[in-house]
Amino acid sequence: MVEITEGVGIYPKESMVKIKKSKNSLLIGLPVESAAQEKRVVLTPDAIALLVNNGQEVIVEANAGKESKFTDQEYSDAGAKVVYSAKEAFDAEVVIKVEPPTEEEINLMRPGACLISALQLGKQNAAFIHALNKKRITAVSYEHLEDKVGGMPVVRAMSEIAGSTVMLIAAEYLSSVNNGKGLIMGGVTGVPPTEVVIIGAGTVAEYAARTALGLGASIKVFDNHIYKLRRIKQLLGQQVFTSTIDNYTLSKALKEADVVIGALRAEKGRNKIVVSEEMVAAMMAGSVIIDVGIDQGGCMETSEMTSHDEPTFVKHGVIHYCVPNIASRVSRTASFALSNIFTPILLQMADLGGAEEMVFNYKWFMKGVYTYRGSLTNAYIARKFGMTHKELLLLLAARY
């Protein structure tokens, strides 16, 4: 576009970028994380640019990406509307965040909206569910959300990050600087390698094992599911020590261990304690325990939840690291991973015309829904809090 000014000449004039408008435009809200030490953000500026270019409107609360080193200017340049109050960010058709909202934040949401966040059931109570139902919120949980092939994309992505990170954390606390055993993670010529015990054989264990082996450590993997032990040996591409969890073999391994990783995934709500206090007391002084599943209770009897500010405590001479949101240590990497998962989901949701159509068109998405339009739809949560629930599949049948 050019502008002609009489007597002056022809000068170029800036033209607004044309944004593709969609007949099924969504209003998406990205608020600041209010939970202490949560540094991740669900959508990166690049993801928001893609959403906006496909006709969606995105409201970002100022400083939402600050802890992951994304500036408000980057979000604004990507086409988001940057606002300065939580109320505006929560007043959207779809609110997407990492941590579950507080009851005060739920009250800021518009009736009938969709919430996509972690559930963190171990920290929740019945009042949280009642607050969602009062607002008729359709709430989708990261922990239960599946993909088209039955996997759990968010759980796997965060588990990959946690698994890769825990060995680097262990290396820190093995050093003399942190009053550890004064060992290098791995080994050098002529010196025996570090002994690492991994309890669990899922995604966290796989990536922890890869990192430990890459650093030169010797690993032992314990799990009660033989198929998981077989799978991890195949994935690692080499013979490693594997065993079912029995007290004698595990106790012997723990006595020789320099690092112990608790990587058991909770079954039916809470992890099973497999490492007793007596076993921990028999470990070598200065050894390191990292209980990755601490947010679900952990698998070590001596584990107590810690924070990034005070991540460790010592019990029976053993250093314990029990921080629940390990992925937040590498918040920018974690934010890219989350963004890669949720951007396509939001685009699909917009194409269908909203969250409700998404729920009833994709069963893999339906798996993540735990409240729907004033009703609790998750049987396990209903049992936990002594509440009634409605099956989503019955609601689906009634709809048609």
C-alpha cells in the first residue's frame, strides 16, 4: 500500500498483516502459572503464531512465558493479545495451563468453558471438583489424555525429560561440592563405574538408563512387569541387569548403589512403597536417592516432598532429592514439548467447532475428560471423593 501526500510525493505506508479468519475461531486463554516454582508454559510464541494464522484468537497474560525465557513482545509479535490481569486470561472459551487452577481461578472462568491442565489428583479435594461443576467446566487432564494410538503424550514427554534430567541431578549430588560421595557419574579407566539402581522400567527409567549408560555407569533395573523389563532391554540395545522386585535382590543392590532412582508409575492412584526405611539405612553414606514419583506418594518409605528452593534432605546418611516437578528445571525444553502436543489438538478443536465436538468425535481425547458440563465423569475420582459420576459414553449415546 502507498500513501500519496500532495506536494510531497509517494511514500510507502505499513499495512496490517492479514490474518486468516476461521468460521470456527476459538478464544484461547494462557494465564500466568500461580503455583510456586512452576516455570513451564504450555504454548510458545511460535505455536501461537500458528494458531493465530489459522484464525484463532489467543489471550496471553503478561509474564506467562517469563520463566521459560519467552517475552511478552514475542507473544505480541506472534499475534497474541497480551493482557495484564488474570481475569482477562481466564475469560476464554479454552483455558490452557500447566498446573491445575485454584478455586479462585476457576471462579474467573466463564461458564461452560474448557480447561486443559494437569489434574495432580494427589493434591486435590472434592471442593475442586465441585468448583468446576458449578461453572459447568469441561476439564481435561494431562495425566489421562491419550493420543490416537493409545499412548499418553504429555506423561511420556515429561517422563522423557525427567528421566534425562535425573542423572544430571544425581551427578551434582554425588560430587564433593554437595557433600556427596565424591564420585564422577560413570567412571574412568582403572576405576569401577558408578552403580545406579533404577526401580521401574517405564519411560522415566528408559531415559534415565540411556543417560546413565552414556555417562559410563553400571545400571540395574527392577520392575514387577516382565514385559517392561524385556522392552527396556530391547530399547537400550544391550544386555543390562534386570530383576523383578524382591526384597533380597533389591536390598543387595541398594547396599552397593551410589544412585537410586525411584521411577515406578502409580497404579490405581498411589505408588506402592518398595524400598523400606530399613533398606535405606543399609545404604552407603553419601549415596543419592531421587524419587521421581513423589507427587503420587513415591516408592521409598523415607521420601518426603521437597522443592526447587530446598531440593534435598539427608536421612540415614543418604541424600534424598524429592522434587515433584523435575521437568520445571528445564522449563524451556518442557514448554516446547508441551506446545508440540497441544498446538495440533487446539487446531483440531477449532476445526470441529469447539471442545464439546472434540470430546464426542475423538475417544482418545475423551479419555482425558474428568468433568463435563456440571458432571463428574471419572469413576476413580468419584470413588476417591465419595461423589457420584456419569459415564461419558452414556452421555455420548444420549447425544445421538
